[in-house]
Amino acid sequence: MEGARNRAAVYLAGYCVECLWKALIVVRAGREKKPEVLTLFRGTGAHNYDWLRSLYDRYGGQPPPKKDKELAAAFVVVKSWRTDLR
């Protein structure tokens, strides 16, 4: 039971990060491009953090501070998240 809870917690945490990326992308794209962007979030590729990061950059997202090693390390950890952790 304990392992199942841990796995569920990891899955939900990763899903939250994915949703945050998507929210940032929609905000950066702006109201006029929102319908276009929302269609991009369909399919298995829409769960890929590298792809989401590239969309964020494409729509004018601010790069993270280069000196923020803690933030960079956190993204390395979350990148291992997968949808099959459910």
C-alpha cells in the first residue's frame, strides 16, 4: 500500500508540473493564439517536458536564470516523470 501511495504522489506531482507548463504557455501565447495552442496539447507528445519547454520558448517565455542551480536540478528530477506512473 505504501508503494502505491508514493507512486500516486509522484504521478500527481508530475502532472501538476505539466499543467503549470501548459498554463504558462497559454498565458505567454496570448488570448488570440489560445485556441491554436490548446490544440497542440493533444496526444502523447503533449506530456513531454522538453517539448513543452520548447513551446514555452516559442511563445516568448522567459528563460530561467542561468545561475539558479537549484531550479535546474529540480527540472532534472521532474523530467523523469512519465504518464505510465499511474
